Amino acid sequence: MSIRAKFAGRCRSCGGDIAVGDQIEWSRGSGSSHVTCPSAAAPAVAAVGTYQISGGSGYGCHGWSVGDVVRAGKRNLGLGAPEWLIVLSAKKRYYSEDGLSFGVGDDEGYIYSATCRAATPEEAAPRISRDAEKIRITEARKALNQIVQKIKETGTLPTDVQPEGETFFSTATIYGGGNWFVVGPAGIWYVRNNGADGDDWSSNNVRTGGAGAIGWMVPHDPTLEAALRAIAEIIPTEK
């Protein structure tokens, strides 16, 4: 049904802000939407040179603090918005019921909002650098997982051995969990600790000083060793 908005919220159709008094279409449990959504081409400008951003806790938003640098959402702010914004002021509002109608993304929770301006290149640079490093680490972890799968698929499981060589990426615990790599002159190992209570210790082929582990070995490959060492420059490793 069409009503006047009693509370501020977010349009389920265009994602834009709904202000108190706006004419909206509303139904319980489905949320609110503009009767006529504003043009997506126009940035959401609160004052000259400033932009409004908002998000609901049910959608994973945790709010902002003054000075935060955030990436502008072109879909929400329009094509004319700058890529990076800096937060000038921030606030939050809690909705104890019918939160879906106001953009919370859940029955209850917070709507966070902030007033921003365009960030200068110098202000945006640290955030851009951090984002790039996160991507670099994510890609390195993907590459490491691919190496794990390759060794498990193509490697052998020699019996009753204790691999010798340089250890990488160890997450071994005293409780029999974790995994690691060993790079030695004879082969490259991926070892998965298998000494926790409840593990099937009869499957173990690697001696650890505890209950043992399961280890897959492939013949030494300089290319594979180089890949592991390159990843170790990105991901912290125990040696």
C-alpha cells in the first residue's frame, strides 16, 4: 500500500535513501520502496561536495568512523560520484522491529549512515594499498590450496617416515591438528597432522613425535619449490 514514510530507510528497488515524509509503497515483511525512484544517474548529494552513504547490519554493514576512507558504490551514488570518499560524520539508528522495511536487512538491527566528501589521492592511498595487499594474500592462498590438491592427487604416501627438509606454512598444534609442507632434496611433502582424539591413527604414515600424520610426497621439483618460496614471501610461514 502507498503511505507516507514515518521513518528513514532504504528503498528495496533502487537502494536509495527514503526520507521521513516520502511517499512509499510498503508491505509488512517485504520492505519499502519509492513510489517513483530517483534517477540512478544523479549522485546522492546531501550538500555541495558531500555524499550520503548508508547500510544495514543485516547486510554485513558495521558502520563507519570519522576519517574512514570508503569506496563509493557507483550503483548507489550514481555515475558522477568519486571512487573514494572520506567520512566527515557518522551515526547509527537501531530498529527493534520491522527492520526489513527500513533497510536493516533483518527483523531488527542497525542502520548506519555517514556524510562524506571526495577523498584526495593522498587520503585514499593507504586504503588502496591495504586492499591490494588483501587481494595479493587471497590469491596466494588460492595458489597454495592448488598446490595442496596437486600433491595429494599425484603424490605417494611412503610408510613410516619422518620427512627431512625445510618446513613451510606450519599450523601444527600440540593437540594433533594443523598441516605443513616440507621441502627436501628428495621430495616435497604436504603433511596433514592426524593425531587428535577421534582421528584414525592407523592411517598415519608420518612420524611426528606424537600420534603421527598423513603425508603425501612428490619428487623434488625446482619449479614447485620456487612457487612455495614465492608464496612464503606473501603469507607468513613457520620455518
